[in-house]
Amino acid sequence: MGSFDRLKKYNGREKEKDKEKEKPPKTEAELEEERKRKEQEEKEEEELEKACEKWCGVVCKILIL
């Protein structure tokens, strides 16, 4: 094993690649579930942004008066 190989292992890159290789491929159901979860998170984030903008507007109006 050369010094470059030792350096790569020291950095942990080889271990990460090995872990990725060991993982079984995702099924269609898992991919669909992950996509739905991401969409739900994005929707919740958008709703939170809208609520924050609404309350910021209310607070600004109160402070101006």
C-alpha cells in the first residue's frame, strides 16, 4: 500500500465509498416515499415563510403607528 492510499484512507474517503457500495439500491417505493417527504417539507417551509411574512408585516405596522 502506497503513501497515497494510506492518505486516502486516513481522510475517510475510502470508508465512505465502501459504505455506499454496501447499501442496497433503493426500491421504487422508497424513492417515491422520499420524494413525497421532500415535497411535504418544501410545502411546510413555504407555509412557514408565508406566516412569517404576514406576522412581520403586522409587527412593522404596529411599530410604525
